Amino acid sequence: MNTQTQASETQEPQILPSFVAGKWWRPEDPQKIADVRNATTGELVARVSTDGIDTAGAVDHGRTVGQAALGQLRIHDRALILKQLAQYLGEHKEELYEISYATGATAKDHLIDIDGGIGTLFTFSSKGRRELPNANVIVDGAVEQLSRDGSFLGEHIYTRLSGVAVQINAFNFPVWGMLEKFAPAFIAGVPTIVKPATPTGYVTEACVRLMLDSGLLPEGSLQLISGAARDLLDHLDARDHVAFTGSAATAQSLRAHTNVQEKGVRFTAETDSLNAAIMAPDVTEDSPEFEAFVKSVVLEITAKAGQKCTAIRRVIVPQSLKPAVIGALRERVAQRAVVGNPRDSATTVGPLASDDQHFEVLRSVRTLIDAGATVELGGPEELASLPDQGAFFPVTVLSFDNARTPAVHELEAFGPVTSVLGYSGDIADAVEIAALGGGSLVATVCTHSPELAAQFASGIGAYHGRVLFLDRDDAKTSTGHGSPVPHLVHGGPGRAGGGEELGGVRAVKHYMQRTAVQGSPDLLTGITGKWHWGATANTVTREDVENGTGEHPFRKSLQTLRIGDQFVSDLRTVSLEDILEFAEKTGDTFYAHTDEEAAMANPFFPRRVAHGYLLVSWAAGLFVEPAPGPVLANYGLENLRFITPVTYDDAIRVTLTAKKITPRVTDEYGEVAWDARLTNQKDEIVATYDVLTLVAKRWPVADSGADQDVA
């Protein structure tokens, strides 16, 4: 670790370094220096300056060196690196804990920021390898037929952006805030430039140093600017992406930048958010939901000292329960909230991140009081009871007689502060009050009624990026109001910034361009790596296999199997006895298979017809190669559609084509999707579906090398 970046009682810290263009850098003769102090003790932790930093060089390095290095890898390769990186950081997280104490974070706060960030890497690694192709092109949606004969098709693809991903992060999550943006950009194949907030940037620097020391990252894939980067956007254009977390005012100024406006720089923002917790009218003081609601509110205003963009700022409850809720909050805070030194194991609420933040929270609370708030707990008068040193602020609960007081819906006190508001008990009233926030990241609705949940979802959904529905059944297992999970989107409309992050593979696609492509089946197959019906196929029949002039695709390992390898079966005739026997043995005696008169009265059937699943079962028998071979297992069917009914005396054949091949980077096999098409004796399409199999990379498996892969 770079001990020069840590607080020292005997030696003034050096300037916090940046990592640009492949090397660590500090200004030689800085004129503007910001001092960063320990939030608890006031001691100097770091000195920050970027005087003379070459931001243009950093952007160019990412676009050239970083792009080239990441482009040599496929999506699964990059996703696997994320897993290895998460494991490495997990082995060194205690070092990050130690540094993070200076930000005011408690031991539990470390779990939110540091462990949460590491967990996000694991999740994106897993989803990238399970849900995305082992390629650099992602197909989006189904093929569109643009010509009658199938010679001209259209579909959508995603390809990676050719620039850099710039992330400008807030002070409250110096690790998670970085990793939740870095992970999807890295999987997409776009190099990242991190610009953390100055008050806690020394924690980000320590994490970046660990990431680089791991030796896992391709050159140029990660750079760090420790301090101001005022001209960074001057060097960006339509190739690049900016993800911002911070104040709405700063987001607005960045959106107004010439390059964002005129050169098409992609820009997404997550900003101020007056999130709400709403108690539905079915909740009573004696119901389990009441206790779960109070626990959630207290947790969200004490974790990270309330310095969370997802913290609950407005507690909206039925007017009749407002006194009871306030009383329960007082009691819960008295039991659970201990303000003090974050290194003390008894502490649950550390200081705010800086004196500046302390000033802003105090100013905001006083403004809310002037606007009509009643202090129910904490508040400015309690400051005298807290330690003299450090940016400590008491857990504060305010209430408003008028729930529509503008200030409570416009001003965020970014600390351990919340306001209780009463509504009439009518859902429309609660929805209207929640909407006064102008758009939020998240809301919690506490109810045990599915009907009320549906009403709230339709009422507040348009104003929120995420809604947690809390009741007795999920209270213990819920990840919580204030915890964005990498599987689900994080962001919100209006005041919350109008951006979107996370959300599984959706986040990866934010760093890619969706393009509509049109062309022949052969050309689209070449572009996507996925076989399209009508494209060139290497066709063999059962006769070819038996006389040795062709090899069945099921006899090919991933070494030799290619997209377009195809097997066409012989015809098999369906008899009435086959249909009736299948009905008897399966118990599926639906009238279309067993009652001639009723079947003929149905507009879809000519007479009794074969079961669709009988045809699918026969199809497997028609194409399967039964001897042991590279096909290790069949693990499912997808997109099964029955199109033309098959009656007795009809015949069917199956055409099976290797459609998509996805080698697994950590296993000695891969996934193969086969296009299966059943046709009758008239060449009419009977059914279509995909057969999913696991196929060995080499055969026999025992001869394969553990370190070898198949392109």
C-alpha cells in the first residue's frame, strides 16, 4: 500500500497521486492544494492537487491503449477478470477498512461501501458470463423479416463504445460508487477514467492502487484523477460516456457543457433525491408492518450517518398514526443510534464526511425549521452534547403540520435527518405528497395488501426508479430501502437526475451502441456470430452419416463444430394409433387428440391431431446421435412454437442447425444452441424452437488441457 497517502501524526502527507497514461503522477509545483481531514479527529489525511495534469493525454491513452487491450478480450474474458479482481480485493479489504475509518465510516458502513462494491463485481462477473455471449457483439431482440423470401433481414446489435467511460463520483461511497460504474463499463470493453470526490478520494486511490497491483487489469483500462478535472469534458466527444453522481446543480452545469450539448457526449446523472417511506392505510400500530417500517426508517437515517443518496428523507404516514410513528422513531433511535468515533465498536453513527458537509446539513436543518418544522428528536440544540472534535451531527427527526410545505420537498439535509408528514389516509393523497419530491431514486411502501400495493405501484411508479414493497413476509429477507442491488436499476427521474445505472446486463449496454443492421442471412450471421435461417449451412443427412460421407454435428466437439453445421432427418409418418397411445400413456386426452367430431368442429384442426409434445419427442429421436460423444447434456428448450397442426397420415422431419456457440472460459465445455425446425411432408413449418446443449471443447474430455480454450 502507498503509506504516503494515509494520515500521519509525524509527517505531512504528500499530494495524493493520480494514475494517468500508465503511470502514477503528482504535480511538481502545485499552486492550488486542498487539505482533507479526518472526519473524526480533524487530523490531516491527504493533500489534493491536480495542477498541470494532462487530462487530454488520459483520454487519448484510454481511447488507444485501453481500447486496444480490452478489445483483445471477449465479454466472458473480461467478466472472469472481474471475478478474480473481486477475490483480490476481498483478500485486501481490511486495508481499505482501515483507511475508510477516517471518512467517518463505522465497521458496518464498511460493509455497505467496500464489501458492497466487491459484491457488485462478483454479480456483474456472474451475469456477464451467464447472460451475455462470449463475443463482443450482443444481439438485441428477434430477427425482423424484411422480405417475403427471407433474403433480406433486420435486427439490432450492441457494440462497445470506442471512447472512454468517465465517472465523476460523490464523496459518500468512495469504493462502491466507483466499482458499480467500473464493472459494467469493463465488461462492455470500455476503459474507465475515475474522478472521485476530493473529501474521500484517498479511499478511492487506495482501492485503485490495489486493483492495479493485482496485475489483472489490461493496460489502459483504468485511470484515476485525484482532484479537480475541470477541463476533462473539453476532450470528450460522441465516442465517450460520462456517469455522474452528485448534486443536481453540478449535474446541470455538466449537462450544459459544450461537448455534451454539441458533440453528443453520452451523459447520465444520479443526483439529489428526497426519497420517501410510505405507510399504507392498512397498517396499524399493532401490525408487524408497523415495526418493520420504523426499523427501516431508523436504519436509513443512521447507516453512513444518513449520507446516502437513497436515505429516507420523507416519512409519509396516515395522519392518525403520525404521533405513534414519531414516538416509535424516538424509541428506536434511543435504543440503536450511538453517535461517536467510528472505531468504537459501540458506535452506530459516525461523523459526517467533512466539516463542509456538517455545515451544509446544519444549514439545511435550520432552513427546514424556519419553514415550519418541529424538532421531534435531535436537531441543532443537541450539537452541544456531541464530541467537540469531528463532524458529528445528531440523529434528527422533524415533523411538519402541513405535509405540502414546499421546503420539505425541495431541500435535502444530507445527513442523519428525516421528516415525518401526515396524509389523510387516502392513497391518492399519499401519492400526491410523494410526487412533490419531483422524482426520486427509491420509495418504500409498507403494506400487506396486494390490492393497495398495486394502487401505489401505478400511482408512484412514474416518479421513482425503484419501489420496495415491505411487509411481514419480506421484512427479514429484504435487502433494504437504501441498498441498490446490481441486479436492479439504480437511478430515477426528474430531481434524481434522470439517469440509470446497474440493472444487470442493462448497465453493460449503457456503454454500448445499439445499431439496427440489415442484410442477407449470411451477412447477419457473420456480423452476429449467430446462425440465421436461410444462411449457408453445412448439411448432412442420416444417409450421409451412415455411408461415411458426412459427420453428424453431435459427433463434433467445439474444436470442430461450426455455426451452420446442420443435420436433416428422414421423414416419420404419424399414425392415429401413435396419437391415441401417447394420449393414454401421458394422460393428455384433450379432445383435439381423442375426439374426431370435436376436433373437426375446432377451426384450428382438420381432424384429430398429434400432440405437440409427441412431435417434439419424436424430433429428438430423429436427430439424436445416441453413442457417447461431445454432446454432454441437453439442458432445455427455448422459444417453442407450434405452427401447423399435424394429423394422422402426415409425416414430419427435423432440421437441426448449430445456431450459437458459447464456450465457457472456466470449464471444459460450452453451450450450443441448435435451431430446430419441424416441417411436414409439404415442407410447411410445424414447429420451431431452440435445443440447448452442453458440448465438450475437446473429445474425449480426458485429453483436453485445463488451460486451453476454443475461440
